[in-house]
Amino acid sequence: MKYYTIQDSTINDIVSAIQGYDSTFSYSTFNGIVSKINSFGSVGNLNDFIEGKNTGIYDTVATCVMSTAMKGNNLLTEINLPNVSEIQGVQIDDGNGAFFYCTNLSKVTLDKCKNIGGKAFFNCTSLENVYAPVCEVVGRKAFLGCTSLSSFTFNDNIKMVMEGAFSGCTNLSTELNLPNASMYSSNAFYNTKITKLTLNSNFIMIGESAFANCADLSEITVGSTTGVNIGNYAFANCSSLKSFTNTVSTAPFGINAFASCTSLSYISIAVPTIMSSTFYNCTNLQEVYINTNAPIGDTGGSVDFGIFTNCINLSHVESPNTFGIGYKVFANCYNLNSVNFSNAQMIGNNAFYSCSNLETVILPNVSSVHSSAFTGCNKIKKLVLG
């Protein structure tokens, strides 16, 4: 490894060399002498300076890296910035981050960096190891497409992981437990190898598709005392997930939140609202306990799939307080044998469509049953209606 090393002894040479290339370059002086570099930023500013002879940067002086600072530099293989507190990012889709497309970069050390900005290491496809022990915020798409990334220091200081931060990091395997994190934004860990997820007591939101396609995720522990808002497709296609329990009812579950979690066999949830197709195609789901006063599912008949549509092994359901059963909620639940919803007042269109083994239906307080609610239920032997 051949480093270009920035130290106090060479700082004046760097200032005179870079000033002509970099309009965002800034530095501090003491008694008329340059004392430290504060930031560097423009495209090519260090590429020209190192003249293609070095493959690493070891900078003990800089405290901030501007967006696009080293964009597209394919010479870089290693970066060590021990005093940098921020790598500035971009928030727009067509912007470029500080080390955007540095496709040969494999190792990054950021001892004091608290904020890794948007698209900072976007598509650094050779990046394997990132050491950032005090990082608090991982910005939007900061590591998106870093397909070789296998190690990142998920420390206790992290508060937010923004949209798409680790999306497509297909080799990132870890147990995720960040006690100070309050949210994982949309696509934050999409298609990674996260194996276990623990949500702390103050956690409030999992964004759309945040953990979708995480095929190795097998366990989720919810410690929230305020309720977790689970977005659309948040855990869709997490094919190793076996169970899910949520006991605090203050936040809704989104559309397809757990769709096609084909190993999921047990759920126990307290929730104010469950959107359509939340557990669609969970083909191994067997037991369901739902604590809610609201209707389960869509009551307007405007969705393609109900909450438990195609849960072909579902055999036991309990939801004693629910107000009603919506459109296609249990459609194609072929193994469902009996249901008892003691407080339900309405049963929607195709609610139990093609539940071909359903034998016992107890609805003592029901006042409205759609004419197609039990279409294809040819084995019903006991039917109790209010």
C-alpha cells in the first residue's frame, strides 16, 4: 500500500498545491501560518495532486470532506481519516457523494466521523470494511450498491439510518441492535444479510421496504413501549422469519408488510389498523392472535388481496375484540377449520372465500354478512350468527 500522507509538516505545501484546483478548499491559520485543513471538495482536487502515484490517503489534518471530493477515483483502495467528523453528502438522485463510484476502494477508517452523508460511498463495489465507531447518522444511499461490504461498525451512537443507506449490500451480515436508533428509513437494509433485529424501547418507525428481501432475517424482537409504525413491504420476502410479536397498539402495519414471509408460522400483535395484504402469501403461517378493536382488513372491497389471503396452512385465529372482517381477509386459507369472532358486527365480501375446510363459524354479534362472504366454503357444519 502506497499512501499519500497529509501531516502538519507538509500542510503548507498542500495549501499551495490544492488552492488552484479547489474552490471549496478551506483552512485555518495561527499567527499567519496554516494550522489545519478544514475541508476539501471539488472533483479532482486530490487526483491532480497525487498524480496517480498513490493508492491510499492517510489524512491526519482534515476535519471535513466535501461532497464529490474524490468521486470516481479508481486508484483509491484505502482511506484513513482519523480527524474527519463529517463526510458531507447529497440528497438529490443525480448528485454525487464524496467517494461516489470509487470502485476499487476496499477499506475505510473514520475514527471521529459522526455523519456519513448521502451517497458518500455509493456503488463502491469493492468496499469490504468500514470502521466508524462514533457514527450517529448514516445518510441517504450512503452505501447503496456496496455489494462487497461485509463489515460496518454498528455502534450504540447511531440514531438514524436513512433511506437506502445499505440497500443492496448483499454481503452485509450482522445482528442489528442499535439502542439509540429511533427509525430505519425506507430501503435502509433492503436485500442485505441481516440475521436478527432488535428494536429498542424508543423505536418508532420502520420505513417502506426497509428490510424487504432480507432472506437471512430469522428473528425480530420488539421492545418499543410507544408502538412501531411498520411501513409497506417493510419485511416482505423475509423468507427465514419464523415469528413476530408486538404487544403495544399505537401504530399501524402497512400494505404487504410481511408478504411472502414463507417461514412465518406464528404472530401475536396488538395494532390499531392492519392494511390489506399485510401477511399475504405467508404459506407456513399457522397461528394468529390479533388485539384490535378495528375491522381486520379493507371493508370497501377495493384491494386485490386480503390480509391473510393464500395463507394456506393457517388453522387457528383469535381476535376477540375486532369490529369486523374485511374483504378477502381469509381467502384461500384452505386449512382454516373454525373461527370465532365474538364482537364482529360485519363480514365483508369474499372474507372467507374458498376456505374449503371451514366447518365452524361463530359470530354471535354480527349484523351484516355479505352475500359472498363464504363462497366456496362447502364444509360448514355449524354456523352461529347474531
